[in-house]
Amino acid sequence: PRSPVRTLHDPAHHALAREAVAMKGWLLHHKQASSQALRRLAGTPLNTLLGALVLGIALALPAAGEMLLANFLRLAQRVAATPQISVFMALDAAKVEVAEIESLLRKHPQTREVRLVQREDTLKRFKESEGLAEVLESLPRNPFPDAFVVVPRDESPAALEAMRAEFAKYRRVEHVQLDSAWVKKLDALLRLARLAVTLLAAVLGVALVAVTFNTIRLQILTQQEEIEVSRLLGATDAFIRRPFYYFGALQGLAGGLVAWSTVLIATLLLRGPVADLAGLYGIEFALHILPLADSVVLFGLAALLGWAGAWLSLTRHLRN
């Protein structure tokens, strides 16, 4: 074992000790800065409340849009028909070849369900239609091919198109029809809605940064003498700026809390009427609140925008 005397004189031991002291000092500085920012927020409760309301309303609009978009997607998946891929065999395809294609389709990793529609059943069904029986009887042979109806696992337009192209290459497959018009329309609508929500969030995010920018500017002007005294006492630029950064981030978090609470209350108030309206159309549906991941993103984005506003204001108004 190493002796205590040797351990005390070990350079590695001294380096670890210095790192521990530096880390402790760093944490202490951040604790003091955050406490100072909290005291400033608590010292002006009315201004803090009004600022949080302004930021919260700005953030609540895109947050509500994301909540409605997620619920609309859930509703669309519930009421819309499942897209299908129809695979038509060649008219002269043998039963063995049809069975081979059926085996390939059922083993495909992206197929959820495969249903064979035999040509005899199709002919029988069309003969039962008024006006078609005599026409079909006059034909020399059955004009309908064997076909498969494939229900895919992935309903995205890209995945459906990839499956259609792959099935079309199978031996003795004459034609592949993709029933995905509604999927493309829904995907285009969702992309447009997401773009609108993103643009709205960007515009209101700029407004949030502007509000924080102005608030920090006023803080700097009211504490200009305190800042000058701190510099005379040897305070570093990072030490002076740190409380303002925390002030901006905490103000952004307060706005995020207001936005999250607003969206939550609105969702709970609308849940009953929306469920009643859906029931009139025979649909069981209820609004869901913002998921945990979206809530974390909301709070993180609010804090980041508040910090960004503080950084811009400090860069513009806090001279060295």
C-alpha cells in the first residue's frame, strides 16, 4: 500500500484536489447567480407576472397548434380507411405461380395482412351484377386474374411506393395498384399544418426574445452603478453576466409554465364538447394533453429563448 506521506506529495493527487476545488467554486458561482436572479424576479412580482403572461401567451399558440395537430393525426388514423396494395397476376398464371407469389407476400416484413381474391370468385361476383351476366357469359374465358389485397404495416407514402415498386418486379405479376390517394392528401395536409405551426413558433419566438431583450436592458440600466462597482472590485465579465443569463432563462421558464398551463386548461375544457361532437358521428375520441416529450421541448425552448434574449441584450448594452 502507498504511504500517506507519498500520497500527499503525489502530483496526481494535487491535480485532483485542484479540480475538485475549481468544480466546487464553479458550482458555488452558479448557485449564487441563480439565487440572485430569483431574488430579482421575486422583488418585482407584478412585472414578473406580466412578463410571464406575455411570454406564455406567445408560446401557448404554437403549443396549442402542436397539441391539435397531434390529436388530428390520431383522429385521422382512427377514421380513415387503411391503405391497400392490389397485386394482379397475369391471366395465364398457373396456380403454382400464384401460390409462390402469395408466399412471398406473406413473408414480406412490411406486410400486415394478405388476402387472395381468386379469379373464379371475382367472376361469380360480377355475374351477380345486373347487366353484366350476359356479357360475361359470351366471353370465351374468364377475363379476371387472380389478385392479392395487401395491407401494409407502414402507411407512409414513401413506404407504400417502395412496396408497390418491389411487388411490380415479382415474376408473373401483371399490375400493382396502390390505393393511397387519401394517404398522400393527409400527408400533404399534415406537412402544411406542421409548417404553419413552425412558422408561428418562429415568429412568436422572435417576440419572446425581444421581450427578454428589453427586460434585460432595463435590468442593466437600473444596475449600472452596481456593475461598475463590481468591476472596480475585480469582478470578471462572466461573473457580471451570469445572473442576467439566469434571469432570462428563468423568465423564459415562467413563460413556458404559463403556456403549458394554458394549453392544459384549454384541453381539459374542450375534451367534453369534442367527445360529444365525435359521438354524433359514431366516433369514440377524446382530446389528449401535450405528451411528456413535447412538454419538455416546450420548457427547454422557452428557457433557451429567454437565455438568447439575455445574451443579445448583454452583447448590445453591457460595455466592457
